[in-house]
Amino acid sequence: MVGITIKVWRYNSKGELYSIQVSLTVNKNLQNDVKAIFNEIYESEEKFPIKSVGAYNFRKMAASSGLSHHSYGTAIDINPDENYMIKKDKTIVAGKLYQPGKNKYSMPADGCVVKAFKRHGWIWGGEWTSSKDYMHFSFLGN
């Protein structure tokens, strides 16, 4: 694992967009890829706001007993409260809502965040069939 610093956009209490640097711990083999992804997001015209982002976290998967890809530093969650994980039966597993177009922190499928990760070969949890995890991106696929 290695610590990296990325630039992201955020909103202050007055609703003004500003730039901030945040730190992430990721798999050392993916550090340049992750930096490039977040640079694309930061430099995009969309200026998608990221109020919360996490990567390495040694834990089990939310929906099973196996280790999460976060345990290997190969998964990233963005704005988890506004990009929930939901089971096929509509049971919310994590987060509170997903309202792209209405909530500025919810990631649309055709937005700069999803496009940047996909360009680099990462999988978006919003495209899973068994459940949807709109906050989640994984290099390993699930």
C-alpha cells in the first residue's frame, strides 16, 4: 500500500466550489492509475464535487463473507452517502440515496467520474446486475 495525494472539488458552506487536496491509500501498483483518474475528474469541465472518498480499508464485503477489494487497495468509494449500495430487492445496504441530476454528489452513469474510471479499465458498481453499488469502483471487477 502507498499513500497518494489527489486534488478534488468540494462545496463550502456558502455553496461555492473550491479545490482541496486529499490523501488516499491505494495498492502501490495502481498509484499512477489512480492519480491519472482523479486528475481527469479534477480537470473535467464538469468539476464533479467529491466530499468523501476512500480506498484501502481492511474489511469484508458488505454482501458476503469474503474480503472486500478495499482490503487490497484496489477499490475506491466516492460520496458513499449520496451513491448508495442497493440490493436487487431494493434493500439499501450502505449510503442514503442516489439521485443523479438532483443531488450534486450523486454520480451519473454518463458523468466524468464513471467515464474516467472506465477509460482506465475499472468497473463501476452501478453496472452490476445482482446489486447496484453506485459509490464503488474496482480494478478487479466486483
